[in-house]
Amino acid sequence: MDNKDDQRMYHIIHTMQENYEKYFTRKYRYRYWLVVVDNHFEDIYSIFLYTQKQRTQLLRSYELVHFKRDPEDYRYVMNNLREWSNLSVEYRDTKRLIHPGTDIVQDTTHGHSARNQTHAPWRPSQGTN
């Protein structure tokens, strides 16, 4: 690696460690794990910290860092991450996205309902001058 690559990798590692310490709060009765996403749409790797409180379904994710999809950079970042984190790691790849099942048509919590889908799409009003 040349000096520019060294600086770039230092910045990636530094950002990842800084965000890791910021979001890994080590709260009682919380589960933490890392998720590495191979994002083919944006041509990057992203590393997230996921949290879940025991006995709840709510998940939270925090992006720690993202960087270009380069196998050498990926190996370097992952080796560095394993040196200072013992959290389990899940791997995801956007090339193998799957549909979760049936389309959601009724979810009043987030504003999706069959009633809302019967209305015509929103159009700006035609004001008179």
C-alpha cells in the first residue's frame, strides 16, 4: 500500500472504532452483533452494529463504516475488527435478496392499510391565478 492507501485505511478503521464505541453501550439485557453487507448496488461493503433488547422484537442497527468493494480492503478491515471485537458476525449479500413472502397490505402502525390504497395518488392542486 502507498501512503494514500494507508491514510484511507486508517480513516476507515478509525471511523469504525469510533462508531463502535459510540453505539456499543453494553446495556443490561441487550444483545449485540455485527452485520457485514456486501452491497452490489452501491459497490461498497457496509458494517453495522445491531442491537436487540431481550424479550422484544425491535431491532436497531447502526452503520459503523462503509468502504469500496475491494477484497484486499475487506480482509484488512475484517482482520482489524476481529482483533478488538468478540461480537458474532452475520454476512449478507445483496445479490441474493429474497422476497419476505406476501406483500404487506395491512400495517396500521406504519400507515399501510387497504383503505389507504383505494384513494387516487396524490396530485398537486391546480390553483387559479
